Amino acid sequence: MMVKYVITGGPGTGKTTLIHELQQQRYAIVPEAARQIIQEEQQKKEGILPWTNLYEFQRKVVERQLDLEEKVGSEICFVDRGIVDNLAYCRMGKIEVPQDFQKIDLKNRYVGVFLLDFLPKYEIDLQRKEDALVAPRLHDMIKFVYIELGYGPTPVPVLEPKERARYVIERIQRGDTL
Amino acid sequence: MKEVVLQLSQLHFLSYKDFIDFQKDVCIGCNGHFNTRKEYKHYNISKSDCTGDCWTEEVTETTHSVTDTDFYRFTFGFSQEYQRQLRDIKQRLRERIFEERNNGAVSLREKLEQKLHLEPQQKKVAIEAILKDYLHDTTNLSHQGAREMYPLDHKLDVVFHNVLLGDLQLVWKNHNHTRERYEPQAIKSHTRCWSFQDVEAEAILELPYLEFYNSIMKNTRFAGYHTLFEEFPGVLEEVQQMPVQIEVKPYVYNRR
């Protein structure tokens, strides 16, 4: 069994950078499924993207996320957005939650959740088209759904990636993430 | 002299490029380049293989000699006494960390038992994984019967290699195995960039570590030097009065 910690937060909070930093420091990671799917679907003529078909996109993300989380082979691993994040995206998009969700035990899936504070400058890239005004609302919604499921997200302040990684590891080693 | 072959793993705060630059023609004070001249030497070497076949190969050795003369060449070192003191500091630090980790593991387990709300089996696995990670540095990773190997020892070796500015010492101690030679085989500093006492002939200066460090380590190429010290606070404070012996002389280009 894996001991999974979620690294989450709104778009532009530095999750992927932190995940890469943790990977450099010998930890297993699960990359962000949504980012992978957007990259793949953008190559197709009529790809399924969140801004074209959010429901189908979320269904694909959950399927991929479950697969990616199954594949990790280390004892402690960090997940770039947990499956719970998809719940927040569904609520924000006012769409029905995909059926696959209902079979998953979301309450006991992760040992801890780290919620990253916003970086001073929000960068929009090709895979990330959320408007800068929507991003804080999404951030709050993500926080809300984790709390609703019984998690106590640990806030992670804005720091250099190395220091952020150390902050996260220290919180785990002090048992402060639960 | 024993040939030392540089492996990338020997460098900890300099990149390989920076290392070669300092060997070749870069001033440690301002990162400016000195003028150099290339000299080639051709000679034959004998080679043989495992079947007993012998042959000769012609090789070319290139020497890059600095032709400027307005600079000091220097090397530095630490007395045996202070190297012994450093070993003691390292040993004390190691023992302290082992003790802290062992005590910390007990209280972490208690805290996790109370705070982790998971199914019993899931909780057991989670606690063991978190503790295993917490004790990673102080866990013997070698196979049974082999020499003990703790990740902490490797980290401490690197920290103390950095305390002794080990990467810089390699600049003149390392003779790389390519056929490139660099003259002079020492660290180079423009006379205008030299922060210490001026000398007219070969001299040995003795300075506190902190003074030497504050001057030399201003160079932006040494940014990586501090990374590991953050994990082991207090080490630099312990060594700041340690004397560094600098062997320095103005450079004279010997035109052949």
C-alpha cells in the first residue's frame, strides 16, 4: 500500500515545480493526470478538453489518475492533484460527478494534503487556461472539498522550490499534516 | 606524483564547466578571462592489449599557459591539527543527529498513533512508511555483512568537503585524464581582485577561515556551496576561526 500525500491548490500555485523538486529528493511522485490528458487531446483534431467537454474530460482524468496512482511503487509518494480535486472542478463547472467517482473511497485515500499558496505571478500556459480571476475561486473550492471529506489541508507558503520541499518533508516528519 | 582522475561526483559546489574554467584561465575574483597561449607536444606512447599485441600511437598534449602577468597564483590548505579538529566536529555532529533521530522517532510514532485516522491496517502501514522515511539518513543501507553505509555519512562527507573548499583544492590537485594541461596549476586572481596582503615574492599567509571565505566565496559561481549547510546549521560557526594557510606568489610567465 502506498502512503500518498496530495500536493494541491489552485492553478499557478507551483504544484508541478514542487513535485519535480520532491522527485529530485528521492520521493516517488504521481504526475498530474489532467495535464497529461490535455497534452494528448490537444494533438487530436477533436480532442476532449475541459473547455469543450468538461464531463467527458473529468471522466478521463479520474480513469487516468487511478491508473497512475496504482503504478507507483514506493512507500511514500506525492500526488500532483488528488482525485478529490476533480470533485472541485465538477462543482465549479456545475456538471454531474462522473460515476467512477462514486466507487472510490475518497475519505481514506490520502494520508495528508498540502495546499499551496498562490505564487505572486500567475502564469497561463497552453495546458492551463483558467482565467486569473477564476483561479482563486477554484483554489477555495479545492480546499473546501478536501475539508468536507475530513482532510485538514496543510497550507504551504510561497518559498523557493527547495525550501518548499523541505517545508513539506518537515511537516510530514513532525506528524503535522494530518 | 600520483595521478588523480576527476570524477564528476567529486565536485559538489562547482559545476564541471566552472571547475575547468578555474583550472584554465578564470580569475576567482571577477570571473574575467586571462590571455592564454596553447603549446602542443607530440610524442609516441606504447600500447598493448590482452592478446600480447603491442603498437605505438602518436598523441598530442596541449598545454594552456596564461600569458598575463598581473595576477597572483595561489593554493591553500589547513593544518593537520585543524583537520583533526574538523573530524571531531563531524563525529560530534553525527552522534547528535543519530540521537535526535532516535528520540524523534519515538515521539513521532506516538503522535501518529494519536492523530492518524485511518483503518487499522492502513494506519500501521502509514506509520511505518513515515517512520522509515524519517529515519532514512540514519538507516544502514548496506547488505548484511557488508560495511555499514548510512546516507547521513555521505551527506556529512560532502558538508566537510565543502568546509575545506574541496572543489577548489581539486583545481590544482586534479590532473585531468584528457591530454590538456593548464599552467599555472593553481587558483588565479588578478592583483586588483586580490583582497589580502600584497606580496612581491612567494609568501605564506594565514587568515581566519571566515575572512578567507567571505572574500573568495563572493564569486557567484559558488552559489551551490551553501545548500547543504542549511541542513546542518552551526557547522560554519564552528569553523570560522580556523586558520587557512595560503601559499601565494606573483605569476611569472616563462616564455620558452
